[in-house]
Amino acid sequence: MTPHTTGAGTGSARVRIHGLDALRAFALLLGIVLHSLLPFAPETPWPISDTRTSPAAFVGVYVIHLFRMTLFMMLAGYLGRMVLVRRGTRAYLRDRVVRILLPLPVFWPVAVIPLGVLAGVAASLRGTDAPEPPPGDVPLVLLMFTPGQLWFLLVLFEIILIVLAARAVLLRVLGPDRAERWSARIGAVLAAPGGVLLAALPYSAALLVQGSDPAQAIIAPATILPEAAPLLGYLGAFLTGWFLHAAPGSLGRLAPRWPLLLSLAVLGTVFMLLPVAAGLPLAAGAGIVALTGLLWTYGLTGLMLRVFSREHPVIRYLADASYWMYLMHLPLLVAIEIPLADLAWPITVKLLLTWTVTTALLLGGYRLLVRHTALGRWLNGPRRPAADSPAAPRGLPERPGPERRQVP
């Protein structure tokens, strides 16, 4: 993702939208929470399965999976267009290659390969069979080079290439002025009451293409080969953020509706967890899951913008560290779970211990290895001191400012 300072117009002071810092940190760090719950979710495939399970862990995994990646992709689209408008298409694409595509091969050996090794060690220590590869016709060589939990980087980069290619065609066909007007109109519709229905359509279509139980939401790709469902569903989320940025004041119009949006999201989630939801036709289930996920996305965006209207140093620090933390978290979680898996401790104690140790190691690593180093400049761009600017006005006028700090 990208820096997000705004200007209220020509000659106005640049204002940072601090709620987007909180939203970025939330979307990435929630992935760590999701993966920490998986060992305790009943009948959920995972490298390490704990002897203690709980339906509450399954519910937590289900709720987070409904919206987390959609929220991330929408934010990537919003902030991505901000960079493109400010720096141009070539600079934007170059930046995405450096900070989204290249981390995949560079971090893969330290973030993905150890997972298989740790799963084998756990199986040997516990006297169980090593996890089997997922069923299907996928060649073994592709599974050996699976992107693992870093799949989102590859999908996001594929989406960026699609969007830039389509944008180039539309600019030639419509012309810059007309294309800008149409983008702003689409963004205004998406920010209007009921706009979430439009935003949910691509995700719903993706679930229909996927064809499996829509309650699973979109299944992450297991190989580097493009898959239609993730591309379609997350392309829709990315474009939602892209067009919202094109409509001045869209976030300001969205923010006040967060209580209603989150209330509807909770109702949709509860319904999908009821036994009656299992008997829904595929199209109905896909529509409800997609709408529920986008309601969570819209509602949480509005909530973050309301609650974090002013800068919070801790949130800003976590936003800066969140990309590194997500890239490196999973081997730590699995390694910590191995000695805990067979203990008769309460799940809450195991989770608290896991979160404490993982957070301390990841933040310590960020402080020592990333924040003031070349690695940090690569992942996050040149880091600027926290601004002393006032909170963004209620209308949240969206024009990119001069700050250069990049996080996906």
C-alpha cells in the first residue's frame, strides 16, 4: 500500500488520514490472529493441530476469513490510485514490482519453506503422520513451490497488471477527462447508501465461479498459477478502493454509516453460521457471503476513520511494522505451537502466550533489522517522522500529498 496524505485543495495544508494507518495495521495483523486460531479450530487442515479445540476458534477463523483479504485489497486499490495520480503510471508499476512482487521470492525461503520442515518435526515428535498435500490434480512440483501464505502478493500484483492494462485502453477510448468523470461517478455510487451492493457483485460472481460451498469464502490459491475466483473476487475489492479514491469526499460520506454497516454484517455472519444456511442454493449463499464480507469491509473502514481521526503514535508504529510482521509471522506461530500442542492448558492461555512471544519477536526484529535499515527502505519506502498535522476534516478530501512511504 502507499502513503495517504491529502490536501483540501490548491494551497491547502496536507492532511494525513490516520484512520487508514489503523486500517492497514488491522488488516495485516488480523492475519496473524487468524493463523494463531487455526490449530484450535475443529476439523480445520493445518500443519499443527492442537489437542484442544473449540467452536469459538472456528467462529473466529470464519468471521476473519469473511472480510480480511477483501479489506486489504480494497485498501490496496484506494492507496494504489493515490500513488498513481501523484507519481504516474510507470513509477507506480515500478514501486509495485519492488515492494509487492520481489518480496515473494525473497521472503519465500524464510517464510514458507520452514513450514514444511516444522510440520515434519512436529509429526516426528508426536508420532503422527506428516500432513498430506491437498487432494487434486495439481502437479507435485507446483505444490513444492507453493506461494503459501504469501499468495496475496502474487494475486495483488496480477490485479495491478490487469487494472493498468484496462486503464490504458480506457484512456485511449474515452480520453482522460471522460475517464476521470466516469471514475468519480462510479466512486460516488459505491460510497452512496446501497453502494455496498455493487461492491459485493464481483465477490459473489467469484464464489459462483469457484463452485464450492460459498460459506468457505474465496479459497486461497495453492500454486503460482492464476486462478479465476481469487482474481475476480479481489479484483472487485481492489477496484472498489480505486474508484472510491476517484470520488472526492467518498470516505467522509462512508464513515458515518459504520454502525448500520457493522450491524448488518453481524446479522449476515450469524445467519451463515446457522444450520439453515447449509441448505441454501449456491447463488443465494454466494450473494449473502459476498454482501456480508463487503459490509464488514465498509463498516470497519468507517469505524477506523471515525475512531482514529487523530494520530496515535502506537498505531502509526504498528502500521509501519505490520508488513514485516505479516511476512515473517507464520513460522514463528507454528514453531511456538509445537511444544504447546499436547499440553492440557486452556486455549486462552496458549493463545496469550503465542501472541505475546510472537509479537515481541516480530516487533524486536522490526526495530533491529527493518525500521532504520535498507530492508525497511525497501519494504516501506523512505520513512518520514510522524506528522503533527491536524485531524482530517469530516469530508476527508482525498488528494495525494508529498509523503513517500510504501507498505502493501
